[in-house]
Amino acid sequence: MSELGQMLKKARLERGLTLDDVQEATKIRKRYLEAIEEGDYKVLPGAFYVRAFVKTYAEHVGLNPDELAPYYTEEMQVSEPETPIEPMIRKKRSVQHTDRFGKWATTILMWSFFILIIVIIYLVIVSQSGKDGDGKKTTDNSGITDSVVQPGPNNGDNGSSNGSANEENTNQQEQQEPEEKKDPIVIQVSEDRVVVSSPDNQPLPFEVKLIDGSFLSLNAGDERLVSGSLEKGQDQSFTISEKGIRALFGNAERCEVTIAGTKIELGKGLNKRVSFEWMSYEEAQNLQQTTDGASNSTTTDGE
């Protein structure tokens, strides 16, 4: 049994709880709880879930998750295999090759379009020069002096100047490539932990709808947003930023939380605490991929 597992088990026994009691309260499977106490983290679906399960377990038995972090980190470094790194590197390299091919294809298309524009401009200039030449011959036959005929080449120069201006505008339009639109990320890790992020680090709308009367407490860092008993219809609207929001719902079934249009599942229970955490966009993308993969693995295991 690992040192971290001994601490968790001791705290559980001091509270007179069985693994079945912890399973019912935390919604974590009993075999995962046993694996955490034994230090056998390979049984769990992934490192991210290990961290989340340990935190939830510790809070339920009255321990501080932050104080257990050093034990968890040390044990995970020993227990986690290094072999999965190779497939990840290969996958990253394949993505890089695909990106390079896409960049080359885009560059070739841009240059092809640029050359086509030059050819069209050249043909227009040649055509205008031919017309000016025909006009010059007609003017000479009518007996007008050479000084009057000279504007012909100037007209050609104007056409060339206009062509250059059009060419320059075309180049500027080609260089202005559209940027890929990135949507906010909202990930519900568990009933008591939600991770949010936005591509430009701008705050996201955070709304609480009261279906019926309930106590509600919201804190953003050291700032208290709301605290007290609210009646049905007394909905609350705020924004969530890097400070995150710590929430306490007197009755979770009577409250609905929506972040940037995404509804959060609060589940059931009285005096339910939920942590809404802010994360950098890149980390949130990686977490989203890991969570999706872990969810698929857990579903397969459950079946």
C-alpha cells in the first residue's frame, strides 16, 4: 500500500466510512477507490482521472488535496510507464507533415493566382497598345503633327500604372488569409469540478437560473458575488475569468448553471460545492482531448 493510500484509508476509517459509502457519495467506482488506496494507478483510466479521483476522495474524508499533491506526484512518477510517449510523438510528427503539405499547397495556389493576374494584366496592356497603335496610324493619315500623336504612349503608361496598382491590391488581398474561428471551451470534469477557457482570454458569461427557492453562494477569488437565500426567478448573471468561481448550492436540483451557452450538470444533493476553474486555451484543448479519450475508454470498460 502506498503512503498516499494509507493516509486516505486512515482518514476514511476514522470517519467510520466503508468503500461502499465513499463510492455512493463521490460516484467513484469501488475498484478505483481500492486501486488508489493500494497505489495501483494503472487500474484507473488515466492520469487526469487519478488526480480528480484523489482530490474528490480526499475532500470527502476531510483531507486537504493540496497537502496530498507531493505524495501523488512522487507516486505517479514511479508508477506511470514511459512507453506511451512514442505513439504521441509519432502522431505529432504526422500532424506536422500534414501541416507542411497544406502550407505548400496554399503557397502554390497563391503563386499560381498571382501569375495568372500578371498574364491577364499583360494581355490587357498589349491590347491597349495595339489599339493606340491603330489610332496613331489613322491620325498620321489625317495630317496631324507628331506632337499631337504623342499622348498615345502616355495612355499606355497609365494602363501599366493601373495594372501595377491592381497587382499590388491583389497581393494584399492574397496575404490577408482568414483566421480560424476558435470557440470557448467548457469541460465538466466531474459534478464538483468544471474547467473553462476562451481563445482570447476574455471573460465568459456565467448564469445561474433559479428553478425554485435555494441558498446560493458565489465567490470569484476574494470577491463575494452573491450569498443568501434566493427565490424562484431571481436569476444571477456574472462573468467568469482567470479567478474562477467557487459555488455553493443549497439545493443543486433547484439551480441551473450555463457558461457561454453550455449547460452544466449539477446533479443532486444539498449544500453542494462546485469549483469552476479557468485554464489557458492550449491546456484546455489538451484536457478536452484527454477527457474525450478517457470517456470513451470508461464507456467501453463499463460495457
